[in-house]
Amino acid sequence: MYTRVRDLLALGKKNNACILAFDCADVNMIRSVCYGAQKARKPVIMMLHPTATLKNVLPFSVFAHTAKYFANQVDVPVGLHLDHCSDFDEICRAIHDGFDSVMADGSILPFEENVAFTSKVVEVAKNFDVDVEGELGHVGTAAESDEYSKKEMFTKPSEVTEFTARTGVTSLAVSFGSAHGLYKYPPKLDIDHLKELQAATDTPLVLHGGTGIDDDQLKAAFANGINKINIGTEFYMLNTRLNKEFYAQEDFVPYTYPDYIVPVLTDYIARRLELCTVTL
Ligand SMILES: [Zn+2]
């Protein structure tokens, strides 16, 4: 059933657990997240990365309506969230078009400018009762550098206290050793650093770059303040492989591709959701 992200984050926080959030780029992925959650009996969040809209995969309103429609086909809680957006006007468009949880990513800005940008989004979002995830410190891209392992890129605990108090964000993405995309070498999360971040705020913390981190490190992060994790790359890659496989068949029937793809994606989601320790 369609559920607000703030309620899912509260569920995670109450259970000292993490809600898994998956980036979706088409209807098969949306359906699979819902069905996988149903199969695993776990809460989940569907996300749209704005790049998918810019490339005309799915406009905001179509994505939001489709996501809510399929969320209401299952009886476990399913949320909807706009992933990384650094463009104020685009965030406003997403809110207008049905997203009630958005990310305002000002992480590449200097601290004061990040506070200003994020506060501006929160101010608008509040008027429409919309949740906002901010980002402090920078979760970079794994393929471009190995900076994710450098401590100077990590979120500073003292800034977390000030940032959450001044902006009023619903949740905060933090940096303590992860990166987006595929890692050049296995990442090592700094759990001691995360403990300091957790002690600095009551705001739920978010881990980005969930692809390629081993389960033991993820469990340690979830036990120490991470209440939401973003997973994109591995889900996209599986979806791409299944599409290729389907169309590589010599005698495929075109409209049957969801029957080929959705069950496998659903199993993947259900298996990943074993990491969520929330009991419904
Ligand atoms: Zn991210």
C-alpha cells in the first residue's frame, strides 16, 4: 500500500533497521519492487533518478502515478522518492507532479550554500507537506576516483548537527566510505565515523552507493544509524541483462517481455530485502 517515506523512515528508526530504496527506470522495475516487497513481507521505497526523466524514460507525473498504482496493488508499505536533484525548479516540478518525498542534493556546494539551497527546498516542500532528503559531505562516483576512501570527503559530525537543525531536512545522506556506481576495489565503510554521525543528530541517515558493499558491512551500518539505503546500479544492470537476453531469443513474442523480466527482478528484490530487519 502506498505509504509516506517519512513513515517508512520512522519505522526504520523505531526498529533500528534500514529501509531499502531502489532506483527504477521503467514499469517492469516499478512492478518488481512492489511484488518483491510483497513476497518478502518488507517495506520498500521506489525512487526515480531525474536523469531517467531528462532522457524521457518516464516523466515525473507518469512515474508517480504508475508507482502509486502498483504500490496500492500490494499490502506491504511502499514509498516513492525523487533521487538526487540539485535543480530547484526541477524539484518543484516533481512536487507539482506527485512526488511527496524529494532529495535536494547540495553536497557539491560549500557548507553555507548547501544550507541555503536545502533550506529553500524545505521551505517550499513544507507548504506541500513533502519530505526532503539532504546530503552533506560528498558521496562521489566510484568509477571516477577512489576519493570515497578518503576521510576528508567524509561528512563532519559537527556539521551534521548544525545542518539538520538549520535546514529541517527529513533525512540526511552522509559520506563515510561509499560511492555511486561500480567500485574499483571493495569499499570499506568507516563504522566508527558513522557512529559519530549518528550521535550528532536524531535525523534518519541515508547511505548512497549500495551496489558492491558486502552484507556484513551493510548490517553494521544499519545497526548504527543508517535508516535508508539507495541501491541503483546493480538493479539497473540486472534489468539491462534480462532485456538483452529476452530480445536475443530468436522466436520471442514482443509483448511477453514483462513475463520474462518481472519474475527475475522480483526475486532479486525479495532477496535483497532480507537485509531489512523490520517485521510487519
Ligand atoms: Zn546517491
